[in-house]
Amino acid sequence: MSSKKEFILYIEDLTVSFDGFKAVDGLNLYVEKDELRVIIGPNGAGKTTVLDLICGKTQPTSGSVLFKDKELIGLSEHEIVREGVGRKFQTPSIYENLTVYENLEVSYPSGRGVLGCLAFKRSPEVVARIREVAKEIYLDHLLDAEGAILSHGQKQWLEIGMLLMQEPQLIMLDEPVAGMSPAEREQTAALLNRISKGRAIIIIEHDMEFVSRIAHRVTVLHLGKILAEGSMEQVQHNPKVIEVYLGH
Ligand code: ADP
Ligand code: MG
């Protein structure tokens, strides 16, 4: 009976009020496995708040967030990470004084083995995983470089890599290409397309050219509600979307 089965993420009637102001208002959002969903909309539309609600940073006033048929509302941020949800914030938060290798190493889930210690982390399995992820994020030639010397774009990639170490099934990114060079944007589009396979990705993005290259489906938020949803083609030609967002 349940149509929930096709969706990895099933959000119903999600609402949060801040002092009577509904930043997210009765949101229904359904994301499939392998899907790369982009959320767009004007400043203050509630985009970041939606991610805050999914990852447990903010508690909703009402509503439900089912992830792989499990209710996330009421769980702590840590528990939600353990359920397989990874979130990257707008500014990179890597360890500047650790190397690329070490940044990835500390991100390996420590609870996964009997020994959550460094000896365990240096196991061949973990080393192989670090190398695999470093290659995925274009940093395999910089494993011994300190975080501090990386370019802004490389720091963003490293943070995506730190998420990948945990093998999340849902990854959420807030404006991942802000401040990146055109070449870095190109590489990021390819990276995101690759890593959406086998999981789901939700991205908040303003750069419409970039959105058109990555989005499987686009959700347009306005005043905490969905204004439009569909392919990039569809939302781009939607008069309401042009009026409140794209026309500016
Ligand atoms: P967007 O990411 O689409 O620009 P946000 O989700 O950051 O929008 O914010 C939506 C609205 O909710 C804004 O008006 C913002 O000021 C408000 N808001 C967000 N978080 C909080 C909070 N913790 N307390 C009060 N108001 C908030
Ligand atoms: Mg925001």
C-alpha cells in the first residue's frame, strides 16, 4: 500500500514558527533515491531552515520527516547523522591545521568498529577509503597538505569528502559553489552528479546556470511554501517563479 517506499525522504506538513512567523509553512517534500534535488528561492524563503529541520538543528512546530521510513523529528542531530544524513553548511568547517588525509581520517565513523581508536582508523580498509574519497574530491595529490593552504574551492570539496567518509544516504549542501572559480564549478557539478548515485542529495543554490547542470528536479520556495516544483525547464518558464525570483 505504502507509496513511501519509493522515497528516501518523505516530508509532510512541516511547519516551524519563529515568534509567530512561519519560516516554513506546511511543506510537503518527497525525494527519491539517486535524486539530486535543488531548492531555490529568494532570500528569506526558508531554504536553510528546511535543511535545519531535516538535520535536527531546529525543531519544527509540527510535521513529519520520514527518512528511509524512520521519523527523524525528535531525534538529536547526532542521531540523525547516525541514521545516514550528512549536512554541509555554507562556510567550510574543515580542520585548518590537519592535513587533507587527517581531515578525512577523523571523519571516519568511529562507532563503526569495536575500536573507535586511531589504530582502528589506520586499518587498511580505512586507508583505502580515505584514498578513494580523496580521489573523488580531486585532492588525492594533496593528501599531505594542511587544510589551511587549500583554495576556497578545495576546502569545500574536502568538506564534501568528510561527509562522504560517513557514507550518508542523504547529503544536504547549502550553496556549495559560492566563491568557486568557473573551473571549480565545473568539477563540482561532475562530483555532485557522481555522488548522487545510490543516495539522495539536496542542494540550495542561487547560480541558475549551475542549477541547470545538476538538478534532476527543482523546488522553488517562497515565504516558507512551495511556489513551484518540476524540471528546470518547467520552473524556469513558470510565470510565478519569474515574478518572485528569476525576474530579479
Ligand atoms: P533562506 O535560506 O531561504 O534565505 P532562511 O531559512 O535562512 O531563508 O530564513 C527564513 C526566515 O526565517 C527568515 O526570515 C529568517 O530571518 C527566519 N529565521 C531563520 N532562522 C531563524 C531563527 N532561528 N530564529 C528566528 N528567525 C529565523
Ligand atoms: Mg539560506
